[in-house]
Amino acid sequence: MDALSPEREDTWLRMEDPSAIGSARRIATALAEDRRFGEEHAGQVAVAVSEAASNLVKHATMGTMLVRPHPSSRESIEVISIDHGPGMADTVGPIRDGYSTAGTLGIGLGAITRLSDAYDIYSRPGKGTVLTMRFTAKNAPPAESRSCGLYRPVGDEIVSGDAFAVEDTGRTVTAVMCDGLGHGVAAAEASREAVRVFREDPEGTPLAIVERVHRALGHTRGGALAVVHVDRTTGSVRYAGVGNISGWICHYEGRQGMTSVPGIAGHKARSLREFQYDLPPHGVVVLHSDGLTERWDLAAYPGLLTHTSPVIAGTLLRDSAIRRDDACVLAIRTEP
């Protein structure tokens, strides 16, 4: 069973000046060495991350980068690069040797794709680019990327009041998301407690887990809470929620919202209920806190659902986390 949950606070680097390139490279190298990548492999990681970081500093608008241990593998590193422009109409051509894209984000993509063990890229002209890379130690099994959660704290806060966790068996996946009331340390205590209780018994139904977490959060300030269970073999989704976590089933024709009941987990939650939904072929389940607006429209992202979960989550975080609040988004693919 793969467990997906951050072991520490994710740190997003603002790629605004050349010094940020060195910071990203040092973080990536340290992670590679910690995972015993070997000197040559660690050097390849450093080159690929430096290329991506340099692209952001030189050519992007509002570029950010996340370099972290892969949440579902202790032998892998995940890199997520996000920017708001200028974007590219062609993401295939720049990968070919000898392709010239002077002055654009395409520079260095060939090296990035050759040096990483897995990558994905989604770009729209005038909208920006999301690039993800994965590096895995030699002879280690590849890390799964069917689920990806991303979060960031509001403003200058050092911790996020939002948290998530995922248990993925391959056939089924169960996930929890909690948005602690307010933000800062007290909100983080509530959301981390929700994750802890979920971890104790992630095999229950969404309703049973929500009821258990609701009781456990009584000594905290509480928050919004949702639990989803996806069965990839039967094509069904079960969902239970309290408060304003947004749950969506996304497919090529649009999206369907999932129902939460009003209240605050840990304090006021009446008539807790579980709902069941059909999961369309190739569907993607998305959960997000109210730090993301609900007004995103899949029609604005042609082909996005064919991409990996890190690219889907990164794109939604970039474009929809526009409120002054902690933000968290989780994307669950039903297929590799």
C-alpha cells in the first residue's frame, strides 16, 4: 500500500533572481545524496533542476518551484515548476536536440527530459507552464504518480492550516483533506490531528472516518473535512464531508460536484451523510480547500485530464488559489 502525505512542510521557492537557481540546485543535490543516488546520478539531478530553475528566472512570470522528497517513495525526488507565462504552443518540439527556442521556456527541455526518470509538461500560450520531474535512485521501483497533493500557507505563515493524506492500494484509494479553521499553527494542529486519526484506520468507509475524526477534533479549533473513497475497478466514488472542502469528479465533458453537509468538524456537524457517485472512464477526482476558488473551468484547459496528477494539481493551484487563505489541492487519477 502506498501512503501519500507530506512528512514536512513543502517549501515553494520564488524563482525571481539567479540566487534562486542555486537554492533549488542545493536542495535537489542534498535530497539525491540523502537517497544514495551516487555522485553521477546526483549530478544529473542537479543539472536538470538547474535547467528548469534557470528557465523560470530568465523567461517566466511569477515562477515558483517545489523540490521535495516524493510523498509516496523514500527513494525518489519530485520537482514541480510552475509559472504564469508566456507559455508554449508546442511542448514536443523543444525536447528534440537542435530545436531552438531562444527567449522562451523551451530552452533546456531536451536536457530535462533526458536526465529525469519521468516528466510531464502542460503549457498554454499566455497562460503559463507546469513542468514536473521525478528522479528515482538506481534499482529502486518507480514512484507512483496517480495521486498528488499540493499545498501552500497564506502570506508569510510558515505552516499551512490545510493538510491531506492518501492511502492507495492500486485498486482503491482513500483520501482525507482537512482545512483547519483560520490559519497558522492552531489551524495546522487541527488538520494534522485529522490526518493522524485517519492514519490509524484508513480502511473504514468515508462516513465512519468522518465521524471518527469529528469526535477527535473536539479539543482543537476544528475545521472543514472531507473523505473520499475511489474504487478504480468498479468505477464508483463514495464521499462524506463537513464544511467547505470542495470535491469534484472531473471528466472530458465537465465536472460533477460532491456534497458536503454544513458544519465545523470537531464542533458542529449535523446529519453526517455519505454519498455515492459513478466514476466515468478516465475520470479524475479533485479535492481542494476553500483557498482555491470553485470557479475553475475544465474547458479552459484542453487536454489537462490526460496529464499526470502532479500537473493537474499544479495547474489548479496556480490558477485557482487566488484567495488570501491557505490553499490545498489533491488530484487522484483513476488510470496511470
